[in-house]
Amino acid sequence: MSTESKARAFLGLSHTPLLGLASLSATVEQSLLAAIESTRAGVRAWAPDRVILIGPDHYNGFFNELMPPLCIGSEATSVGDYLMPSGPLNVDGPVALALATHLMDAGFDPAVSRRMRVDHGIVQPLHLLWGGLQSPPVVPIFINAVAPPAIPRLKRCLQLGEALGGFLDTLPGRTLVIGSGGLSHEPPIPGMDHPNPEVRERIIARAEATPADRELRVERAVAAGIALAAGDQGMKPLNPDWDKRWMDAIERADRDFFGRMTDASIDAEAGMSAQESKSWLIGRASLPQGRVRTAYRHYQAIPELIAGFGVLFMHTDATHTD
């Protein structure tokens, strides 16, 4: 009798709130949609039994009133922003709590949410890959990427990914780890240094956005994409060279590269929201050494989407034992 050994896959996938909202040229859109379809087909063919999904929030579920660097959800609900479906995710609560216990025992201190609210940063990969929220059982992991100083550092992300990999070694079946976010981009997300006290209060106080608030956010995001595409000097440009170097290092699992990089340099070279790219670093570090191959890679710099849009799908080779 043959049984398949534990298999592991990693998907680094950019997200953008403007997908389906911004106007793109036919060539750009066709290339992007083809990449998404190739990614969907590859992931579905690999057929994960579960998904560990690492992604950020954009002041929809987590606020500066209490901002954890890291949080594991044992239940989660999508807020339904930017054309994303709303409602409960198919969360594997027991695995989520077991992961939290494992990380605590390994010297990490993750927050745990029994009622996590997630936005497009976590929902969009599920929507793109499975057409909605009915994915394989998922464990959502929030990583703070917008609210300093509690943004996890590069070294800690590497360590976290390795600890996550140790936990996945204890699980049967096939596990896909998705890092959702990045690459280079800096949309107009306000920070605590904003001069308007009402704006600061909006990113401090835990509150649900009204439909009018959400519509205004969409309008502002679309306008920002148009401005970036037009070369507006007030918008930080995308950095395809940084994106390529990051993707190359992720693909090679180049610890020296990340050891030389500083957290501040990410903001300076790739934009403040490029901190989301650390979700890729965590996910890639969870793969075992060796027996890992790249199944698919794609990149486009798309200013209309305010996104250096990258895809990197890697997995261990399937092996069988008698």
C-alpha cells in the first residue's frame, strides 16, 4: 500500500484593492488575468488539504487602539471591502489554536482572535483561487504591515516561518502556505503622524466602516492609481528592480540577502506598504530545505493598481513510500 508523504507548498501572491475597479490596457489586463488563471490552475491541481494564509489588514479589523504584530484567528469573517465577498471564512479552529500553542512553546507570543475580522488582504487570495470564501480549511494569520513600531522585523519573520514549518511537520496531508501582500507600493494609507485628528482617530478607534466610508475609500484608491500611472510626483513610484531582487531572494531562500537588508530600507526603496512582503518571507521560510521547486513565477508593475504584482508558487516534490 502506498501513502503520500507530507507535502508542502508556498504561494507568494500580491493583492490589490483595485482589481476589477481600475481601468487597465488590454495588454496589461490580459497578462494579469492569464497569470491569475495559471496560478489558480496550479494551486487547484496541487490540491491542498489546508491553507495557512498570512496577510495584512488595512484598518478594517485591526486598529491602533490595540495593534498586535501577529495574530492567529480561530474564527474569521470577511468585511467585504473592495468587491470581496463578505461572511465567515472556512477556518480550521482546532489547527489554529494548536499553531498558537506551538508558537508559544517555541518562544513566540502571537495574539489569538476568536472573532477575527479580515479584509481584502486575506480574502482576495481565497477569492482568486477558489471563487469565494469556500476554500479548503484555512488558518488566517494577520501580520501588521501598516502601523509602526509594532511591525515584525525581518529576522523575526524568518524565525517565525521556520517555527511554522516545524508545526506543519506535525500535520498530515498537504499544506499550502500563502503569503498575501506586496510587493513595492505605497498607497495613501494614513499614519499616526497625520495632521488631521479625525483621521488619526479613524485608525485608532475600533469601528466598522459605513457604506459611505467604503465608497469614499474606493474613490480615493482609484484616484491614487490614476495619479500614480500619470507620474504624479506626490505618489511614490513602484520599484520593479526591488521587486525582482526580493522575488529572487525568496525563490532561493537567500538568508544572507535578508540578513543584509534593513527594515527601514524596505520603506525607502519599495514603499511603506511593501512591509506586506514579509508575508512571503514567513511563508517561504516554512518550506523544508531541499526538494523544493518553482512551479510558476510571474511579475508585472501595474501603477493603475498601485501594485508591483508578483506571483511565486513553489512546492515540494511529491514522494511515496511503500
